[in-house]
Amino acid sequence: MSTMEEWLSSIAATASCQEVQHAAPDDLAALAYTSGTTGKPKGVMLTHENVVSNVKAVLQRVVPRESDVFLSFLPLSHAFERTAGYYVPIAAGCRVAFARSTKLLSEDLKTVRPTILISVPRIYERVFAQIEASLEKSPVKSRLFEAAQAVGWRQFCRTQGLAAGSSMQAMLDACAWPLLNSLIAGKLQSQFGGRLHLAVSGGAPLPQQIARCFLGLGVPIAQGYGMTETSPVVAVNTLQENNPVTVGRPLPGVEVRIGENKELQVRGPSVMRGYWKREDDTAKAFIDGWFRTGDQATIEAGRVRILGRIKEIIVTSTGEKIAPADLELAIMADNSFDQAYAFGDNRQFISCAVVLTDAYWRQLTATLKLDPRDPASLHSSAARKAVDMRIRELTRNFPYYAQPRAVILSLEPWTIDNTLLTPTLKLKRNNLATHFAEEIEQIYQY
């Protein structure tokens, strides 16, 4: 007998003598760490009951077929992918193909031809951006695309019982759709493999423009909502009840209510045991046995509609969470900057606007041979590049996804009088977003 055979025999003998240990429902199944954007990362304690109950509830709402093929590309450390793209297909007996990388995702979609896709909004945003770029080259294609999107959206609304025009309009849409589907919608569907019957979007809010486009052109996106602390799914739309301005109805067994300050609160068997060795944080996370999500919401006809976050947290379109205050403090620690405002909610990356100190601006313009008194100098690509490099250095200790990748330069201070600061000198983020709206849109056009 070889050494390898002896080793295997000893392992088998040892294993046969051991009793099988069965997990109890309340035993710890996983420690899933949060991103730690409001402090140190917190280890979310998920029990076997938390995970199993969430999987069972999802399967009551969304019923995959054994013949379904999932394409997985999100990291399995992401609670959304782990449950929806790993545990659920195992429980349903489906197949899962793993993408080679996000860069090769478009190729893998066409090769694997998945029937179910678990994704974050960023993937749809990429496809949408590619479409818009191609349409700029052809006014005729652009008009056809807009027509297909409008007709398809009205037809989608009719299937969902949403307002969608007159009966005459419905007849015209039905006549026009076969041609528009062949010329436009079918080509978009083929980019996802051509046989997708469910695309679940989660991890971050799905922009309504994206939802309208893809649903109108026959890509069956259903938006859901959840958190790591809830294992993670709380609510999800279905193809039969799919209102994209909401995140759907709560899963069976999951209770929701609206608390103080419109906070969405959750109770049910999928809610975590608590945070690992963080008793104080655990206590703060619950009120009367209900988990506090930190998100503002309303409940409309039994469906949850997310309004925004109570805490000032930026959630990018890839689902990464960043505390803007931390970034802003790191930038303003340098004497080159008087004020800083980080943004990028529902966008593909983080950017910021800064008010430069007079001394730094004079020094920078002298180096770059720019006129410091000319407002056009603030829009100089050389000036922005130099400031961006300085900000990258100041934020080097942040994760890469949290480092600003574009900057808006300003010399005019943000004050109470110009309505950009509160009386307690805090940033009025909505006002700043409006103030810089045009420049922000220019940043994210590319």
C-alpha cells in the first residue's frame, strides 16, 4: 500500500468513528462583515435559521426551474450573491456558471446564455451607456430606439396594471411592436444571451431611466431590497407584480413597519442575531425587537418604496457604501482646501467638489501658467488633474472604490447665505447637488 493510500485509509477510519454533528437552528452559520463606512467593520452574525429561512422565503416568491442556468459574477462574500446566486440555485437544483471576470461578462453572457441573472445596477448602466454611445452616431437609430422604448414601456405598464394610455394607443402599440422588437428590443435581449426570463437587481437602487429602458425592451428586471443584517433579502418584485419604483412586497414571514423619521424597520426569522462582539452596536440596531435599517421608506399598497437613507451614506451603482463625511474630512485636513463635498450616489464612481484656498490656487496656477483671475482656469483639465492627484494622495488609505476619481473646482465659499450650509455649518447636500448639477452630469457622461 502506498503512502497516499495509507493516509486516505487512516482518514476514512477516523471519520467513521466520529459522530455526525448536526447544526442547530440558532448555531452560527456565518460572520459577514459590513463595509465599515461608519466606523470599524462589523461582523454580522447569521445563524442557520437566518440563512435557511431567507432561502425558503425567496423560493416562495421567486420559483426557479431545475432547467434554469444562473450566471454568477458578483463576489460570494457579497450577501446578495451568496443567497440569491448560490444558496437559492442549490436549493432549487439549478446550474450556476461562474463568469471569468466582469470585463469578460458580455462574452460570458452570450456563451452561457443564462436564464436567471443576479446583478447590481452598474451592469445595466454599462450596457445603457454603450447603447447611448452607439446611438449618437445615427439619428435614425436613435429615433427608432426611443420609439421602441416608449412602445415597450407602455406595453409593460399594461401588463402590470399601470397607466399606459388609451385603448387606441394599445392597438397602435401592438401593431408597431413586432417590427420594433425585431429591429431594436431583440438585439438588446441577445446581449444577455437571448433566453433571460428573470434579472434580479439589488445591492443599490436601480435608476428609473435604466428600469424604463430595459423593461420596455423586454429585459425582465425585478428590483429587490435587503441588507447583510437580514440575510439579506427583505422584499422583491416579481414578474407578475413588478413596479420598478418600489422594491416589491416583503417576503413571506418578513414583517416591515415604518418607524420614527420614516425609517424602515424589519422583523422576522432572517434578521441577524447581532454584531460579533459589538453589544452596544447591536443594541442600537434594534428597537422593540425590530431591526432598524437606516433607510427611509413608505409602504404603498403592501409594497415597499425606498425614499433615501437617514444616514449620509453614498451607495454607488456597484453597491459599495462610502461615508462622505470621512472623505471630506480627509481632504480638508490639507490646507489646500477650505471645503469639500463628496458625491456619487447611484453612480459608477465617487467624485467631489472642493473650494480651494487662495494660496493654493495662486501656487497651482503659477505652476501651470494659468491666469488665477480667469474663471476658465477652474475648468482647465491640467488644473483638475493636479487637484485630483492631490486628493488621491490624501485619500490613499481609503478603499480604491471610495477614492474620488473626478473633481469640480471652486473658489466661492459655501455659506449659510448662499444656502449651501445649514445654520450649524453642515453641508446642505441636496442644495450642493443642485448647485453643481450641470458639472456633475458632465462628469458622469463618459
